[in-house]
Amino acid sequence: QVQLVESGGGLQQAGGSLRLSCAASGRTFSSYTMGWFRQAPGKEREFVASIDCSGLSTSHADSVKGRFTISRDNVKNTLYLQMNSLKPEDTAVYYCAAHKWRHYCGIYYQEADFGSWGQGTQVTVSS
């Protein structure tokens, strides 16, 4: 298990950019596949992006592909989500998550595959 703390959310106009960060505790961060999920008001939490342990393989939801980029720095124990060309429909609480098992390095999409979650950071995009 890792402890995760997100930061970087806030209010942004449509078309603007934000970068979310997720700081992980411990020395095992590089052993975990990581992901970003989001939950809009009145909706279920949904997959946004996933990255494998090394950072060489990534996947993004169709709704954010070409606008958002997931990345990681295994020296700084930090996960990132660069969000460009923001839209009002991107408004949500964004959560980072670590796979429930160490060394399961790949791309995962389901909430059930992730065992550690941050507290979430609010992103609001105004039109």
C-alpha cells in the first residue's frame, strides 16, 4: 500500500491548462502501475489514464485523448496529469490511484484493480 496526496486542482477557464500532481509515500512507487480517475457531480467515477511502472506505456480515455497526458517521475515518487484544452465537461474531482499489487506492471482500466487512492482534488472548468 502507498499513501497518495493529490494537488494542483483549481478553477480554470475553458481552453486553459492545469497540471495535477500526486505525491506517493515510501520507496516502492516505481513498483506500482498508477492511474487517474475522475468523478463528476451525479456521475460514477470513471477512468482517465493509466501508466505502467516504468512510465513507458500509457493509455488515456477517449474523452481526454490528445488533451491530457499522464506521466511519472520515479525519482521524485510523483505522478502527473497534464491537462490542456480543458472543457467544462472535464469538471470533476480527480483521484490518483495505485494498483493493488506491486509489480503488476501494465495498463489497467478498472477501479477494482487499484487498491490505494488519494483524497481527490477538485477541477472546475468554466465556460
